[in-house]
Amino acid sequence: MSTSTGTTTVDNIGVAMFSVADQDAAIAFYTDKLGFELRADVPYGEHGDVRWVEVAPPGSTARLALNPPMGGEPGGSGIGVETPDALAEWDRLHALGGVDLDPRPQGAGPGAPLLFMLRDPDGNHVAVVQV
């Protein structure tokens, strides 16, 4: 384990990144199913042949970048998002359909947050945590 010799200048986690097989399908999932906003969809790279795509829950300062795989397979990452009512969000997603959800949470143990997991079409995990 290394030790730090100074104080970081980093003061925020701004972007988490998921690898996805199809950026357009991922945009549709996160905006149409989860209700996120599309924050960026711009070309970049030496020839502008790659897209930088970001989505986020309305009002969030943190964003989720949806990137094509850089060697390897898409999926396998995870993030946590927060809600004031995990059961209502589970009910909304279940009624909407087309979302790979864990069973409806039945209650949290002492000191544990109420939460459930879902997966996007590429197998990235999203933990929905009640705060």
C-alpha cells in the first residue's frame, strides 16, 4: 500500500463510465426506461469517428458516460444511484417493463439501506439505493 505525500486537488467524481455495445440503444435505455437526461452526444477523436455520450438523472451533477468497449466485452461495471423511495421506483420500472430487475425489495435490515439492483442491456449493474 502506498502512502500519499500530498493533498489531492480532486474534489468531485464527475463521470462514471460504462462500456456498451450500442451507444444508441444505451441512450434509449437510460433515457426511456430510467428517465435520465441526455447530457452529451458529440464526436471526438482524431477523425471525429468516436462519440462521447453522457446521461444523468435530472438535476444530478454526476454523469454516466456510455462508451464503446476499448478491447474486451461491454458490460461488467456498476454504479449506485439514490432515490427517496426505492419501492416506488421499483414499482415504476416494473410497470414500465423491459428492465432486468431483482425481485421487489422486502425491507432492509437494521442499519442497512433499502435497495435493489437492475442491469442494463449490456450487463452493467445499477444499484438503486433509498436515502
